[in-house]
Amino acid sequence: MASVWALASASALELVLPPAASAEAPVQAEVVYTADLAQPIRGGADRKLRYLDNLDLVAEADLDALVGWHGARAHGYVLVNNGAHPNTAAGSLEGVNNIEVGKAGVRLFEAWAEQDIGSQGALLVGLYDLNSEFYALESAGLLLGPPFGIGTELAATGRNGPSIFPSSALAVRANLRLGEGESYVRVAAFNAHAATLGDPGGVDFGFHDGLLLIGEGGLGRQHARLSLGLWAYTRAREAYYSDPADPDPQRRHARGAYVQGEFQLPGAGESAFQAFVRAGFSRGGTTPFAWSTSAGLFRAPVLAARPGSSASLGVHYAGTGRSFRQEARALGQSPASSEYTLEATYSDRLADWLTVQPDLQLVCHPGGLRGAPAALIGTVRLTLTLP
């Protein structure tokens, strides 16, 4: 299984090159460079300052304007990742930085085409990021911790994680909008082995691990959104922990569900607080986790005199599963029932081209172990935008 902390996505220091063409051009391109400076302040394995970065190369094409293919569009997305691993010091099961990857390199993250079906539906085929539409909360997007990007109990599944940052998988996704608001129903089927160009072996066309099936439905109003999701793997995987004396390790089907919502708290206009909450669980015992839950607040702007300011607070719990606790005891360790993280972050656009975002995370029971000292990690995230 890939490192859990590598299975999430977001941006850090961002150097954004504006599209070379106008807004009406049939092909739009974007280049974003992201980077973080992270350092353990308390706890952890060391006090080393770590640098890591991420380069996004994204292109969108209107196929109607290009070749007369009505109601169709194409999307391509290349990732380039390098740098150190702040989670090495933190020792967290879930991770502390959402651009950290287990293996540096260049990857074709997404390459898909989408066709409108009628006025309300759309069908997508290709390499596709599950977390771009499923199990995602916009109001949690400022936080750096990977668990705020997607629930840990799903992020840790699969041989190389599900189809999320930094490795995607071949997929088919259908989306149906309900009415004129933000309500929807969407379903997707993914290759259960996430692997793309740039990963060892490249794209997996064999589907030997079966499929990951997921569905999500959501209700949206002006200031509130609620969604419910269900997911399951079609083929069993080896359990996270099996008795070494058992000559036939157990195999289990991983499956789960989640519910999430975000809403605006009473307040004045757009600067009111946005709140989010979600919870998910998994069954099958193929990962260290059995459930997770998170909640938080987001506000932008924070100060009336600073229109480019924003801030967020978040807390995330991940419950360890029985298999994880069995393995820990077999290794002579004392497992905790959960690992949890508290995060506070503030972002401010100091100029049109510069944004600074300091961030603090406190990881409790790192590694899911009772008695492990809490780790406090400080990160500075900068955004540079070309005029």
C-alpha cells in the first residue's frame, strides 16, 4: 500500500502563469508551481527544515470549438513532485502535508473526455481524480492536512490508494444535475489499482484488482450543502493483519460510507463563517482505519481592511481498526483508539502577486500509538502570481 500521507491533494506556494489565449479560446492552459517549508517545532523525530514542491500543468479543451464535437470537452493534467517528507518527522499515519508524495517524479494525473447528455447529465471517461468531485468539501480547502481533503478511511484503501493525488486510475463517471440548483447524483467505477504514467508499470489496463465503485448524492441551497456517499471494492484484498501462524491469510472486501455538509453561519454577507463537518466509516479491515470524522470553520475575508485574508480551523479524528491494533500488539506496541489532528491556518494576500500562509498542526497519538509524544509541525505556504 502507498504511504497514507501521500494520498491527498492541494496547493502550496503557487506560481501561476495566466492562459496564453483569451477566455474564449478553445484551449486553456495553466501552470502552477507549489512549495512548502515545514519544520517540527515539538515532538517528532527531528527539527530539520524540509522543502517540498509540486508543479501542475493543466490544459482544458472545448472539443465543440476545436473539432465540432458538440457538448464535449477534454482535460489533461500533469504533476511533477519533488522534495522532502515532513511526515517522516511527525510520524503520523495520516500525514501533515497535502503535497507530499511517497515517490518523486512526473505523472500523468488526469486525461479524460466528458460528453454532455441532455441538459442535465454528463458522462466522463479516462484517467480521473476521484477526489475532484467525490468526498470533497470546498470550505475545508485552505487546510494543509491530507485528512481534510478526503476521509482517511477511504484514502488508505487499495494497493496504491484509490484514484487520488498523486496516482489516478482509469474510470467512468456519470453525473446528473437535479433541477436548477446545486443538487446532484453521480456514480463512478474506477480501476481498483491506481497507477498512471510515471508510476512503476504505467497505467494498469488489466483491472486485476477489480473495481472501486462509488456513488454520491447531494442537496444544495444558497448557503448549505449536504451529501452522502457509498463505496465498495469488487474484489477482496488481504487483511491489514493476519496471524503469522495462519498459512492462509484472510482476504476481505473493503466497503464504506460517508456523510458531509457545509453551511454558512449567521453573519453579515460573504464574510460570515463557513462551517463544515463530515464522518465516514469503512469495513473489511484492509487498512489501519475503521472510521474518521472532521469539522472546522473557514472565513474570508478575516479582516475588513484585508480583503485578501482568510483563515481556517480544523480538527480531524481517525479511528484505528481492530487489525491495526492486533498488529501493534504483536509488535510489542500499545495502540491508541485514534490518531487526531488540530490545525490552524491563516492566509493573506500582501500584494497582487504575493500571498503568505503560516500553518500549525498538532498531531496527537502519532502513528496511532498510545504514549507517543504529540508532534507540533509549523509550515509556511507562499503564493506568487505573475501579473
